[in-house]
Amino acid sequence: MSGTAASPVSVGIIGAGYISEIYLSNLTTRFENVRVVAIADLMVERAQERAEKYGIAAMAVDELLADDGIELVVNLTIPLAHAEVALAAVTAGKSVYNEKPLTATREQGSELLALARENGVLVGGAPDTFLGGGLQTARKLIDDGAIGLPIAATANMYTRGHERWHPDPAFYYQPGAGPMFDMGPYYLTALVSLIGPIVRVGSSAGVSFPERTITSEPKRGEVIEVNTPTHIAATLDFASAAIGTITTSFDLYDTT
């Protein structure tokens, strides 16, 4: 599968939630080698709204997966649905690009990659931020020997959580999400891109606040039951013998 301006890759999007807006905005205006043709969502009205705005078709999920004209599925569903949707796309003979995390469990990820190899299709996943200028410059400096051999790395992400701004934040506090699955991929992708593969991980995790009250619209005042760790600290042993640490947290409240 390789797209050109003359023969772009046909893309179908599954998931018409909050993040789909930026994907659609970019995919329909910035790239000549892809062409978005359809969007699907279990909430039909959301898919129809996006379809009308961007001049594409609104389909049922099964209809999109059965469409032989669609080569690539962009999977923007909630984290716990990533594996199910991606496996269905690969089974249908389509390549798939998942929003982060790739899947909610390591076993699901292994199953997805094995099935993709068997069916001769491709699997990709967010984030692609390691391709940006900052990280690519850092990688070149390392490759050029500007800092010598990297022996250590530290990554930290602290925030109060998404219930203050996201229109529908409950899924961030369920299995498959939380700060490590939501934000950790940006930092882990950067570390692996700069230093190489990680061979061993040790970590501790906890839930600091068992409930969260939404302060954003339209669900202001609703209470979220927290069912996944919201503060995670880990050590990372790299194949190169470098040692790293990473902390991600939704528990940094105002201190003033």
C-alpha cells in the first residue's frame, strides 16, 4: 500500500469523537497521498455530523469494514475498543492505524501484529511525534556523538487530569487509559527513538483519588469512578545499558 497524489490511499475512519476533528482537518487538507472517503461511529449522529462537515460518507462500522474500496482504517475509538476494531479491520484485509494506545493489553497487541502479518497488511499507531524537528535534531546529535554515549534519561508528565476540559472524560479513568496509556506513549516513543529498545521495566502505580468530578461542559457535575491507576512511576532498562525513569500522573492538583 503506497499512496500518491495521482492514486491516493483510500481511508475510512472509525470513531467520530473529540479527537476525530483534528484527524479529519489534517487528513483532508494536508496530504495529497491519502483520501478520506468515509467515517463510522456507533453514535450515528456523530458520524453524520463529521461526514457533512468534511464532505465524506457516513457509514455503519460493519459497512465500512466491508467496503473493498477502503484500504486503510484509522481507528479513533476509545482505548478498550482499539483491539476489537483493529482486529476486525485486519481480518477484513485492511491496514490499520490506531490512536494510542495500540491496544489495552500486550496480549492483544501481539495478536493484532500476528494477524496483520498473516493477512499481509500493515499496522501503525500514534504517536508520530518522534518525526518532528525537535526529536529528529536530538537524534542527529546523538548519532553524531555530540553528547557521547547516552547513559540515562528522565521523562515526566504531570497534570491535574482531563475532567477539567474534555467534553466526555470518563474513559480516561478506566482500564486502557490513565496517564501512562494516554500520555506515556509520547514520552516512551521519544525515549525508544533516541536510545533504543527497552528490555526490562519495573513500576509502581496507584489511585490517589477514587472519584473525579467533571467541571467541563456538557457533563459538569457528573462524578467519575476511577478504575485505573492515575499516578505511575517506572524504571526502564535499555538494551544499550542506559537506565531511564518515567513518571506520569493525573494527580498534580494546584499547590497555591
